Amino acid sequence: MRDDLPSPAQPLKIGTRGSPLALWQAHEVRRCLGVAFGLPETAFEIVVIKVTGDQIQDKALREIGGKGLFTSEIEEALLDGGIDIAVHSMKDMPTVQPEGLILDCYLPREDVRDAFVSPTVPSLAALPQGAVVGSSSLRRRAQLALRRPDLQLVEFRGNVQTRMRKLEDGVAHATFLAMAGLNRLGMAGVARGPIDVEEMLPAVAQGAIGIERRVADLRVEALLAAIHDGPTGLRLAAERSFLARLDGSCETPIAGLAVIEGNALWLRGELLRPDGSASVAGDMRGPVADGPALGRALADDLLGRAGPGFFG
């Protein structure tokens, strides 16, 4: 075995949140690295790190600090050397990483669509007037309010299992989850069905798993290069550039999706008022390599059309 590869005596430490989905993602990274280098599971150690975002369930993220609540403790462990890599759901990731850290490895992207989930209602279109819909996503809430202003929208946080219990307890008639997460957990049957992206454009980077590392760790850089999915990286470069230009946060409902069509990249985006009273949407096409520039250009176009008072 090469001296630079992880081993049972010196395992590669993989940092993750502790939810069932986060653990699945960490195990998948371990599996991919094991296959790429012919390593046993014991060459890796999965380190569960408690993050603030998972511990505070009764408040909206925008009220307690935003997306960083799912990442800051894990990134601190990465900077301190307590872990060697960190596995993230990319839609939870801020567009700027702390100094000394980099995100440049992505696994192949899963289904990007949102899933409609309800124990009693067969589809989004079948929701009765005034139905209660639970969601913690400002983007989903704004998209729903725009299309169905009659619905009652309530805060709905927690992992997949927690949200399913809330539905069973009658807290809401329906909710939305990412199809990617349900597929990964073997729970696709929970969904009444995926919602077409033409009806609800997904969150930026939805369905993608990212692996963060220390910039200076060249050994880990070489390991991760073996499992990086190039097309996913190109799509996310465009989407995250779009989000960064908009200064995307939990207080700004933003949707975006890049698709590679041959040698071209098609980027769609949507800005919404938080109350769903208005939206601005658009799309651009260009060479795949120009994805980041395309993201910035689309963001500038939407901001220009929205005007300075759009977000109230």
C-alpha cells in the first residue's frame, strides 16, 4: 500500500453532521474513496460533529444566523486538524469558505427536484383552499405564496424523519423535501411525486454533495481528485457564482439551476420577494467554461430588472 494512502492505523477522518442523511453522505464519500483506491472501510473514520443548526429546531434559520449554522463547527474542526475532510449538502453551503479551506470536489449530482410530501393530498395542485403547508425554506415558501396565496405557510424544520412525524401529527397538510435526500435514504416512496423544475425551480446546488478540505493539504487534494465529478463541478460553479453575486442568504429567496447541453451551459434563475408577492426570473446560455461569468451576468440582469426596492 502506498505510504500516502489512509490506512487502519492512520485513517482519513471524515467530518459530518449527525442526521441520517448527512451520515449517508459521509458513508458514500468513504465508499467512493475506498473503491477508487482499493481501501477497506477501516481506512476511514467518520467523525460526527454537532452543529448549532441541528440543535435549535424551533426557530427559522434566518432568525438565528443562517446557513453557517450547519457548517461553522465542522469547518472549525477541519481548520484545527480534528478532521481531514468535511462532507456537506451543497445547498447548505455559504458561497465563501473560511480562509484556508476550499471546496473543489463534488460527487455526481442527484435529482435536483423538490418532492411534494403529504399523507392525505395527492399533489400540489390538489391542495385545498387554505391548506397548511410546512416548510423551513424561504425559497419554497415564497414560490408557494406566489402561486398559491391562499395557502397557510408555517415553519417546519428538522431532518426528514422529524418532518414526517410532524405531518403524521397533523401540524401541516403537506411539506416539501429534496428528492435527492429521499432517494439517498431509500425513501423515494414517501413523496407523492417530484415537482417539475418548470413549476418550482430548485435551490442553488440542490442534490449535490461537496467535500471540503484544507487548501494546503496536497495529499487530500490528490485523494479527492480521484472521485470528483467534473460536470457537477461545472454546473455548481455557475450556480454558486449566481448566488454569490446576489449575496444569497437565508433572508433572500433565490432559485437557480444550471444544465449542461453538449458544449453549452443553460442557467436559469429566479428572485422572489420573501412574501411571494413578486418574482423576477430569467435564463442565459453560454460556453460551459464560462459558467461563473454566466452566473454573474444572470444575477446582474435579474437585479437590474427587480430594481432597488424589490426586497422591500
